[in-house]
Amino acid sequence: MRPVDMIAIDLDDTLLRDDISISEYTGKVLRKAGSMGIRIVVATGRMFQAARPWGKILHVGDVPMVVYTGALTATCETGQILLHETLDLDTANEILAEGKKHGWYMQAYVNDTLLVPAVEKKTKDYEISCGIHAEVRGEAFWHLEEAPTKLLIFEEDPQVMEEASRYMTARFSGQVGHVKSKPYFYEMHRMGVSKGHALEMLCLRWGIPLSRVMTFGNSENDLSMLSVTPWSFAVENAEPAVKEEARYLTDSNNHDGVAKAVARYVLEA
């Protein structure tokens, strides 16, 4: 009897190699698991349009994809929205006002569209890494008319990021959820949003106990899903806190860590 009914996998730095690719071996292993009736779920901080191509590349069917760190769940092929939780619009505009005042580079995500105030090198780098195109709003960016799914501060200077994250965490304490998906990405979303919560909703929908879910991650925004299942794996390149939370450790993202664990604990079980 197979030990799990669902496998939830983070994308960047977990499933994807550093060159933003998936090995033939990893694809083969995950397709084999899918053919056994195991649901393969991508769980990422990426927006839906930036994650969807990877779900299609895996060829595991019209499975749900948990995106925006859990704020949106939609099916890979048909795009059916199963869950969507946005920020309060007034709060979002207060956050943007603070970002503008401090001069931080910010991005907003509305209706699965990336909005920016202007094009910078960071914008181009983000577009290339995610395979998407940003919509430039100019000054209108700083006062949205529609509630965003997520707001992001993108600062590569560690000191600036530390100051920004500390300030915003204190300023909006109890009003929004926040997490770092990368050392230079500080995300803000509706309170209660997390990958773990989104997986719990999928388990309820499908009647799958959390004890039969396998999870893989590397970063702070993966902690919530690693903590809800005994089949939790950190890749070798994961942050220390993630390795501490996970029950198992597997090889790095560059060496098929996810596939090796699935092969050992699922396909060969």
C-alpha cells in the first residue's frame, strides 16, 4: 500500500534547479507517482501564470496549484479557482503608501497580473526568472482600485530588507500576514493565508488525512506546510529553520532531491 495520497512541492529552490529547470529523472518520477493515483500539487509563492507552465510540464493532469503562498488555489489546466483570498483594499493602499514614503521597490499582484510603478533592473530580473511580463502603472500604482492577492517588497540590500521587514511587521501587526519567500522578498497577504492552510482545504475537499500528505520545501514560506504532515522533507539547500522543522532531509534542488525522496519512500515502498 502506498504511504501517501498527495505530494505537495515548492517550486523555486526545491523542485526547480538553480537554472530554473527540472531534470528528466524528476519528471519521470513524479509522473510515475501521479499514475499511481497520487495527487501532485505545486505549492509556491509564485503567481498562477508563473507557476502554471511547470504544472503542465510535469504532465500530472488538471491538479490544483497552490500559488501566492496559499492565497490562491486554481487547477493547472482549466484554471478553475478553488480558493482566493485577497488583502483588504484600504489596508493594501496603506501598505503602498508606506512603501512609497520609504522609497522601497514594491510589486502588486491583482487578478494574476503583476503591477509595478516603473521598470527597473529588478523588474526585468523578476520577469525573466518567472517568465512573465509586468504592467507598468506609474503613480497610479501607489493607490490601487482593486484588492491585490499579494504585495511584495523586493530589496536586495540585506540591511534595507531587514529594516523594511521589521518596520512593516510592526506597523501592520495583526492586520496582514507576512513571510519571506526569499531573503530579498518580503510578502504581505491576508491574515491566515499560508501554504499549510491551503493544503488543509484541499485535504478536506478530497477526504485525504494530513498524515498521508508528503511535503517538500526550502524556505520560510514552506514552514506552514511542513508542520502539518509527518511526511515533511527539506532539501539540502534549505534554510536552517526549514531543516529543523522538516522530519526528513533529502538531496539539494540541483541533485533531484525531491525525486530521490519520492522514489525511495513512495515508488519503492
